[in-house]
Amino acid sequence: MSSFLEHPGTVGRLRGRVVEEHPDVAAATQTVWVAVYPAGDGEVAWEGLRARPSGEGRAVLVAVPVFAYDLALGDEVEVVATAEGPLVVVRRLQDAGRATFRVWFPDWPDLERDDRAAELQRELGRFGCWFDVYSPSLVAVSAEPDAVQAVADHLAEQERAGRFIFEPGRPSAP
């Protein structure tokens, strides 16, 4: 049986103590599905990403992928409807130029009361990053094109300090 991993929240960022939603959130009327990895026994796991329609068979991602590689917030993708109805991503049509990073906070006793994801958002706010908080221990970060290297450097420095583990969402990213 397939696994379906749909994002529970919306893309946003902290401005002081207020969460600012991404400007495209209201237009994100679709969920598009991306095959991310084998779930076992030949089945596939799927990540559901919010998207806004952009034309026939096209959508723009309004999510920061947590599991799918080589996609980013704002990328335009080609989609096709399955026989059951859900839209599946076929390929990226236009690269928005953003970079995706995944940050994992492992082995913490009380993640529900932990504010490390909010702390990370405040730190990366100076770079204009957007966030998709999948769970208290897993956060996806979207860096603007002109801030990619600075964000990668900050995340690498904090990983070396033992705060979390991170990875880029594209194999060629910093």
C-alpha cells in the first residue's frame, strides 16, 4: 500500500511574533503529488504539495518540499490527473531559483514544547527565508536565490555546533 505524506501547514515565516503567510497561499487551491521514494514491497510514497493552478496541466508550488528532491517553492510543474483524480507532478517546467533545505532536530525529549523551529525562523529571517513546518522535528526551508550560499553556510555552522542536522533539497546545492 502506498504512503501519502501531505503537509499539515502552510508556507510562512516569522516577523517578530507574527506568522506571515506566503502571498500565494490563498491561491493554492490544489494538492499535487510527487513520488518520493519506495515505501516497501514495490509501493511508492507520495508527498502532497500545495499548489496554485497556472494553466492547463500546470501548477506553481506553494509548499517547500520536505521529502521530494529537485523541487522548490515557486517552481512551476507539469501535472496530470490520475484515473482516481489526484494531480501528479510529471516534471519541473520552470525553476524559481530558490533552494530547499531540510532541517531535522533529532533526539529531543519534548518536541511539542520545543521552540527551536521558531528560533531557526527568527535566525534565517534576515535572509528572507520561507518555512514549511512538517512536524516539531522536521522543517523545510526555502532560500531566495541571492541568499542560498549564506543560508547554507549558516545551516552548516549550526549543524557543526550540534543544533540539528540539515541537507539540501537538490544534490548540486551548497
